[in-house]
Amino acid sequence: MIRSELLTELHKDNPELRAEEVEQVVDVFFDEIAQRLAEGGRVELRGFGAFSTREREARVGRNPRTGEAVNVPAKRVPYFKAGKEIKQRLNDD
């Protein structure tokens, strides 16, 4: 599902809201998650999962075209851990 499909589905489920209002809600939702992660925090959505960040250490990588060694700096990367309910939904038979 892409963002526009999400907006369409939310608008169908909430016809009392204008499309612009639905888009604003989605923007605020994702902006708040991104802001919290940028601050080094964690976002937990019960029944869905948790977003956090992990530290990646600096390393020496390789340029795939030339094979040349390239220094890759340390960085933080987003991480998502699925909740118990999502895992069960994925594996229900």
C-alpha cells in the first residue's frame, strides 16, 4: 500500500472528513513518529509494533562498480519491531 492508497481508504472509512483533513491527520501522524525518532526516542503502537533507532558503527565498504574501499561513517538507522498481534495475523492459517 502506498500513501495515496492509505489516504483513499481512510477517506472512505471517514466520509465526514474532507480529503484535505484526512491528509493532514496522516501527515501529523508520520511527522510525529519521525520527530520522536530524530530525538532518539521510541514510538510504540500497542497491537502493531514499535519504532526505534539503532546505531550503526563506522565501517569500510566497497564501491560495487570499482571495488574501491569507501569509508562509511557511523549513523543511526530506523528500526521496526512488529508486535505480537501483527505476527499472529501474518501466521494465522
